Amino acid sequence: MEKEILIVEDEDDIRNALSIELECEGSYHCVGAPDQMEAVDLLKNGYTPHVVLVDIMMPSSPEAGLELISQLKSENEWDQIPVIVLSARSQSDTILEALRRGAIDYLIKPYDPNELLSRVGRACRLNEEPAFLPAPNHERSMTDPNTDWRQLHVEVMKLSLLYWELTLHKTKADLAEMSGIWSWHIDSKGTYRTKTLDRYLHERTIPKRPRTRQVLQTAHFVLKHCPTEENIRTRLEGCLQNLEAANVPVA
């Protein structure tokens, strides 16, 4: 059965291009909305997408996408829909704010079509995976020492990958291969897959007994190899410190 993708993007050309790229894959059906209000109207009228792709800047507001994420996560019937941001805005503050509000992923325009398909596919699988954790509290600070320890694993991994992608412009497959910490393979279509690493990027799919040693090694590898970027680096170091201080049994 085709997966439903809601694309919230004000530029017609980009919205149509995204639809074509996803639907050519053969397993997706896309519905477009040019703004936040039309997207909400679709949802109120019963449309239930498997994933929402949303831009941040729209004519109604330079942060319309962030507002939409908050609105989705505040409604019980919509809060479990995975949201991926696809935006030209690459500032670390904006990306972290999108993740804090509940987005599970962030792609920067111009995007790699193969990476888009990979991220959308992973987001679609979230609803098919066992729900190991309850929905996260997105109002918590990324470095709150009282955060659930399993959530800390996810936050360390998300920040590590974000820092890696923003400063080195490399992918999570590059991180898995270059660090040697996570397994990876090339599928029949020639796409790099990092299935185990992917499970650590969302609270609902992380294993009940996370591989703490690998998470810690990943963060230290990223901190060692990425250039200084004060904002994200500080957040990652703080989150890493909280995880190390949690005395989690190292698996």
C-alpha cells in the first residue's frame, strides 16, 4: 500500500518536484499544501499522512513551519505523525528549534534526492516499529539533567549527526563508515543503509537496552573530527556530559 506524504511548501516548483521524486519511487502518494493553514485544513478534514514534509519559511510567516510543527504536536490525533523539515535555513539555532518542537529530521536545501528518499522511508517505518518509548516532552531543554536516560541516548545521537552534517557536509553513512562504530551496507539500488544507527535517532525506535558504549564513542568521534561550532558543540558536550553522568550500564 502506498504511504501518504503531506508536503507543506509554498513554492509550486519545489512542491511538484518533491511529489515527482517520491511518487516515482512507487511506494508513495503525495498531497501538497502551499501553507500552514491549508495543511491543517486537510488534517481536520480527515487526511492522515504517514509523514509530513514541511518548509519553514512561507509567505504567512518566516517561521510558519515551526508553528505548524508545534500545532501538530499539540493535538493528540496528529502528534504521532513524523515531521521532516526541508528548508534552505541552515542555522544551527533553527535546526535545534525544529527538533525541540518535535521534528524527527531536518534536510537542508538543496537536497540529495537519494537522501530524501532514505529519510522519508525511515520516517514511514517509525509507525511500524515497536513503540519502545512514550512520546517525548519537547518542552524540555536539550541538556536537562532530568531527561529520561534513553532519551539522552537519542539526543546525543541527533546532536552528533547534526554537528557532523552541518560542519563537514557528510552523511550518516559517512559517519558509520569512517568511525567504524556502526554497521552499514549498500542495498540493491546502490543506496547506503545504516539501519541500526537509524534506530537511535528517535525515541520511539531506540532499543530497550541501548548500546551506550557506541553512542558515547559516536559523540566523542564527532567532537574530535568536527571543527569548532560553538552553538551545537556546546549543546552536544552538555548532553554528552549528562549521559556520562547518568551512570547508565555500558552495553
